[in-house]
Amino acid sequence: MFLAPPAAIVPRVNDVPQSDFLKVALAAAAAAAAISRDYYYSNFTVTTKADKTPVTQADVECEQAIRDCILREFPQHGFYGEETGRSQADANYLWLVDPIDGTKAFVRQYPFFSTQIALMHAGEIILGVSSGTLFNELAWAEKGCGAWLNGVRMRVSDIGDASRAAISTGNLRSLAKSAGWPNLGKQLAGADRTRGYGDFYHYHLLAAGKIEAVIESDVNILDIAALSIIVTEAGGVFTDLNGAAIGLETRSVLAANAVLHAHYLADLRGYVA
């Protein structure tokens, strides 16, 4: 028995500055949300990709809808999608898209999945849209324009005492394989609250000032590109676990408010290669 779907997200955007890039990204996210929402509450086919991860009809159709929306307006841009790969690799602008980030959650019908759309210019992420469809959360950011959640400005917290901080972790299985596991345990033991909210959601919480840090490994740039600019435009710091800037080869994340990031990095640097 399937529950009735929630109402679609209707963000308040009239008073928020928007570039043509952002308008198209938001339209693409809305198109994908309509598709994923319909599939989530119905039967769908699941197949397994070569890397042993699942893919559904919804993944494919969402990515095609996003791709059509973007390339119709910006045909000269590059496109790097989870399902269709990379095209126009030498383009100065490159769209990074995960149509359903959290397909395993989608398949098992729990709501921790999202659509991730980011735009990279000359190697720098300049725009991000993160649509948590079943949470009715639509977050977006553009370089220099702040981060927004359903039209409301987001800011990270200013908590600077690690004993008062809330930390969320992701992909603990791969984190546990590292020799730095005791250092992570030290940070978790010293925190006020630890949870594994996972996927897009803990980054929304971080950007909104509701938690202080996200520590995660075994990620793909398509999972985190949009979230990285949302967090940084909210005043946070977003690097990998070595302290390096986010790029196409990023495989881990240390994201935190601007006060605590250096504190966590001192223990966690080098945790994951």
C-alpha cells in the first residue's frame, strides 16, 4: 500500500536574485521532481549497473528531462550525468547532475533521495541546486549570492565549542577501513550529538545552522557538487578530508561551519586518500 504523495515544492523566489543559469537549473529540478515523485509511489523496474549499484527508470527519465532542459537553453555547455556520462568535455561550462542521488533509498521507498544539479565554470563550482523531493526542501546557491532553502536565506551556525557541536557522518563502512578510524572516534566522542542523517539531508542541516559538521567518505563529485556551494555560500567550509578543495576527483568530505572546520581537519587530515 502506497502513501499519497506530498504536494510539490513551491519555493518563494520572487525576492531572490536569479541568473539565467539558476532559472534553468530550478526548472530542470522541478521537471525531475515530478518524474521521481510519480515513480516513487508506483511500481518500477530496477536493474544493476556494472559497478553493482541500482538504476531505475526514474533515474534515466529524470536525467533525460534535466539534460533536455539544460541543453535546450545552453547547447554549447558540457554535461556530466550519472547515467549518461560526460559530453563536450572541453566546454568551459560543465553541468554536473545526479538525477536521483540515493537510488538505494528510492528503491526501498524511504525518502532520503534527491536531485543534484551543479554548474562548474573553468573548474570552479558556481551554482548548485539540491532538491529533496519528498522532504519538500529545495536548496540552491550561486557564487556570491548566498544560499537559500525554499526562498529563505541559510547561514551555518557560529558554534565554536566542539563539545556543543552536532556531527553527522556518511558511509561509515568505508571510513572504518582507514587507519584514522580512532581519530574520528575521538571527534565523535567529544561532540554533543552524533547522527548519520546521510545523503543530501545533512548538508541542508549544516547550511541551515542546525548541525555543525558533516564527515563522509566514498563520495562522487556528482553527489556533492551542488551541496558544496550551498554550504560555502551559507558561510561554511567544504573540503575533502585532506583539506583540499572540491574537484572532479573528490572522494571524501569534511564540511563544517567556519569556526570548527580547522579543528576537525587537524585530526582527520589524511584520513582518506
